[in-house]
Amino acid sequence: MQTEHFTVLNVKCGGCAANIKKGLATLEGIQVVEVDIKTGAVTVEGDKLDRGHLTNKLAELGYPET
């Protein structure tokens, strides 16, 4: 299993965290998504993760990487 860490903008509430989790869960290979609302930290675990694809998806969801 692979782990990728991101720090993203615009995470302000539990709804934001839920949007990120739901949006990333649609991608193949994603097993775990954790979001820290206070810091904007996003941790993704899964198989064959593509960091560029994850970064693009986060930006598409409205949470660009800092």
C-alpha cells in the first residue's frame, strides 16, 4: 500500500472534508482518505496512487494543493 500526503487550501469544515473523501473515493485504488480540517492536511492510502492525478482531482474539487 502506498501513502500520499497533501496540504490543501479551502478546508473549513466537516462538509469540506466529506467532499474531499467522497471525491477521491471515486478514483481507482483509493482505500483510505483522511482530512485534518485544522491544517488542511489530506492523507491518501491505496494501491498504485498517481500523485499528479490526485493533485488534479483535489483542485477540481476546489481544494488546490498549497
